[in-house]
Amino acid sequence: MENITIKTPCGEIQWLIPQQIARETFIKLDDLNGAKRHTVLLLENFSITNEPVASLVDLTQLKEKVTKEVRNYIDSDEVSFTCRTAAILVKSSLSRIVGNIFIKVTKAKYPVKLFTDEVKAVNWLKKVIEIE
């Protein structure tokens, strides 16, 4: 069975069939309406009965800064209920280290961790899904 891909205003979402993971690739996160539409498309196409999904969030292709408005939306209950767990891909080890410290300090509402290696990120997601 082939993976399913949906284009969104922020990039694309690909459903990785064997892993049961949504791979969200973001190119831009500078528009609140686009971010909201992305969330709706994720739920409409990949959530079974609106259950939260495990996400591999790829920020390595992000071309613009994430606006404060979008950051607040991503941290809101409106988004957090859609996410079961998230592995976030970043470009550099420094981004990964700083991001993981930030996550610990802010106490994420679901398991989340930053990675620079996609294979390690997917393996971590699979382990978290198995534990739940």
C-alpha cells in the first residue's frame, strides 16, 4: 500500500502507512489561517474518529520564521488534542539541544522530542506508540 500525501497551505502531510505516523513537512508557518487549515486537513484525512495522531514534524525545510501568532496556536489546546506524540526534525544539533531543553521547561502536553536524524525520530515515535 502506498503512502498518502496531502498538500496544505504550510507544506504537506504524508501518512506513513506501515508506521501509522503522519509526516508533516513544513515550508512556512507564518500565517495563522494556513496553520489552522493544516490542522483541519490532518484531522480530516488521517485521524480515525478524531483521535490524536503520532506526528513526525519536519522543520528542516522551513523557509521563514514562525510567527508568534502561529507559535501560540501550535501551543493551544486546539492543536494539542490532535497530537498523540511528536518527533520534530531540525537541521542542527544545537537546535535540537536548545529545543529539547525548552520542551522540558515548558512541559509539553504530550510526548515530544527533537531530532536531527529521521530514522531515530521514527524509531522513538514507534516506541512511544507501543508504550501507550
